[in-house]
Amino acid sequence: MKLSNLIRSVQVLKPHVPLIKFRKGSRGQMETMVKNTNTTTFNRKQDQNIQVIEDFQLPRRFRRSLLGENEINAINSGGCL
């Protein structure tokens, strides 16, 4: 009985269908994509007038809390307690 059930289940299995489809294209397409991304990053560098706030400039409510001795020991031991 068990052998016949196994044979039936093998017959029902469908062939594997890959879920990932790779793009097919020439090197020319890749080179144009690289050129487009390089010009975009160059334009972003010119527009960087962003103000950066350092850790010591943060308000107290946004600062990291200090670690306790137990937390430091847990981290140093690999995270397992």
C-alpha cells in the first residue's frame, strides 16, 4: 500500500519552474545605464547643501541611552544570556 501511494505522489509532482527571470541585454545597454547613474550621482553631489547634526548637538530626548554594565557584558559575551 505505501509503495503505491508513493508512486502516485511522484506522478503528481510538477516540474520545477524558476521564479527568477534574468534580463537579457547587450553590453551597450549596461554601459548606458552606468552612464546615467554616474550623471545622477554627480548632480546630487552639487545639490548637497544639507545641514548635518552631530551626536553632541542632538537634544537630550533623541540621544542614545547609556548602556548598563549588564548590557555591556551581554553584548561582549555574544548576546546570549
